[in-house]
Amino acid sequence: MGTAEERPGPERGEARPVGGDFEIRIKGRVSQAFRSAFAELTVTVSPPETVLHGARLDQAALYGILDRIQALGLELVEVRRLPEGRGPGEDPASPDTS
């Protein structure tokens, strides 16, 4: 049985990490009042979008954020899981120079 940090994989019984880093893009600029609804995330404005970055989010936290986006009437553009070691604003397509 897995720990709080790991659970068995769906096919091979392998352990997999529960949390991950995600980048969520919303159409347009989100006002300061709306940003307070996402206090646990890093919020940056990159016109014409607002980018939310969440570190170590599990599936329940991610779905909660997506529910908030919908409840606030915001238009979701993209959700993507970032490769390990990438921070907000880093291009995952660029080569790792370390």
C-alpha cells in the first residue's frame, strides 16, 4: 500500500507521486479582487492571459482551482503539468542548462 506521498499506479502497481506543479492559463487580465481567490497560487499577468502556477498540487487541489475558475466565470485557456524542476514562467521546451 502507498504512503501519503505515493499511491500505486493504475496498471503496473508502480508508485507514482501524488502532487505536481501546474500552470493554468486564463483568458484576459484577472483583477486584484479575483487574484485573492487564488491566494495559494503564484499569479502573473502575461497579456493577453493571466497565468496561475501551483506547486505540489494533488488532483483534489487542482480540481478545486478549476471549479473556482468556472464559478468566477473566467475562461480557461490551458492547464498543463510542468516537468519536475521547472518554475513559473520557465519554458518547458527550452533545454535544461544545468
